[in-house]
Amino acid sequence: MTEGNLRPILLVEDDSSDANLLCRAFEKAHVLNRVIHLPSGDEALGYLAGVKEYADRTLYPLPALILLDLKLPGLTGMQLLQWKRAHENVRRIPVVVLTGDKDPQTVAAAYDLGANSYLVKRAKSSEILTMVKAIDQYWVKLNEDPLLVTGADAGG
Amino acid sequence: MPEAPVLLVEDDPADVRLIQRAFGKLPDMIKVIRLTNGDEAVSYLAGDAPYENRGTHPMPRVVLLDIKLPRRSGFEVLEWLRRQTTAIKRLPVVMLTSSRHSVDINRAYDLGANSYLTKPDTASQLEDLALRFQEYWLSLNELPDLHTGPTAKAPR
């Protein structure tokens, strides 16, 4: 177990029914990490930057993984990827794009902006559960987390 | 057309044997092409001699890359790959190494590794790793189209 494994999973998704299905699947899969749902790209940027209430890293720790929809109100998923890449303390946090768009150009653009992986949304709840289990098995349990430079760590 | 192979770049013959045995036990047959040093990996991916024929030396779907390699290191291979101007720059790279040092982990992510896995201690753990790897990267994940043009259009 590494420290990063216990950090939350950030779910950036504007569609509330998609978000509910995913959150339920995480519960059903007995994923131990807290899933924090944020409904827009701006909200996700605020969280990652530690703005306002998100400055409290005890309550809102930097995530182990970001699940990112691309079509979002305001700041898009692509723009969030771009922003994240330019910010030292968050740029290594793995991002799994989770979207309905399967267009090869979109897939290519997401990888170019540093997405670690690209998943296409599933419709059936059984498929969503399988996907969520695989995300947990791979990214939370198997993958080695980067060492994050957090404010508290940096300050000693 | 047969499924594209996995490219394994690993110099240690004992590790290669263990990894190939683990992949051999998977329910689905996965073709693994093995190269022993960083220079060979670059030549293979570039399609330089003796790998010009893509019929016999097909482009892989995913690269499993060790760090400590003779000639060019895994980091140098990764750096070279991400610098390319064709679509192969998006080829997913999963580091598979014995190093658990956060310096190495962070460097791999900084150079554009999609994921970082450490070599497990036992054969059964390695079989589990091979299964998770296959489920995630060869089945669930949407791979970039390596024949798409080099410049991805940013979505509207």
C-alpha cells in the first residue's frame, strides 16, 4: 500500500445521471477511496489549485486519480488537461478520460495533452461495474503513484 | 489482420522468462515481441533496419518498458518516442521495472509514461499483473489510432 492509494478519486462529470451511476458502481465494487464528484471543469480546477474551501487539504486531499469527462460546461476537459500539465504539484496525477466521444481525433488530442488513458462511457450498469472494478484494480491497486509535491510537504 | 502485439523491452533473461510465462497463461493469446536494449526499441519503433517490414515487425499496441537497459535507457526511449512528429508519439507506454524510487517514478511520468508498474516478487503476482494489464490496456482502454495524422484537431 502506498500513501497515494488512499487519496480520493476525483470524478469530473456534468451529467448527474452518469455521475450517479458511476458513484453507485464505485460503492458496489467496494472501492475504499472516497469518490469526490465535481460537476464542471472550473470546479475541478478550483479543487486541484486549492482555491477557497479546497485549500483545506485535510478535507480535500489531492486525488490519486482523476476521471475526466471532456464535454463540460465552462472549462472543457481538454482545457483542464492543458492547465494541469502546466502545474507542477498536480501534473503527474494520472488522468483517465471518461467520455462518450470515440472519435479518433478526440482520442489523439487527449493523449497529446497528457491523458494517461482514455475510456469510453458504458451504458449498461453491469458494464459500468466491470469498468469501475478495472479502474480500481489497475490505477488504485497496481499502478505506482507519483510523489506529489503538496503545500504541506513543501512547507516542511 | 491479427491483433497488434505488445512490445516488451527488457534485458534480463530471467525477467523475460517470467513475464512471458505470465502472459502465456492469459486466457487470450497475446503476442509479445521482446527486445533487449533501448537502441533496438528505437529502431523497431522507427521501422529502421532490420525492422522495416511492418508485416513481420508490426507496430505494437502498447510498450512495456524497463528503465535500466543497455545502450539507451528506458527513459531515453520514452523521450525519443514522445518527441516524434508522427502518430507513434502517442503509443501508450507502461514502465515495468524493479525501481520503486519516487525519483524514477516521477521522471517517467514527466517524460510521458502512461503508467508505472513495478515487477512483483512472485510468479503468481506477475500473473495477476499480466491479467490486469491485459484487461485494462488491451481491452478496456481506447488506444490512439497510430495511423491518424500527426496533428490532432482540438475538439470544438
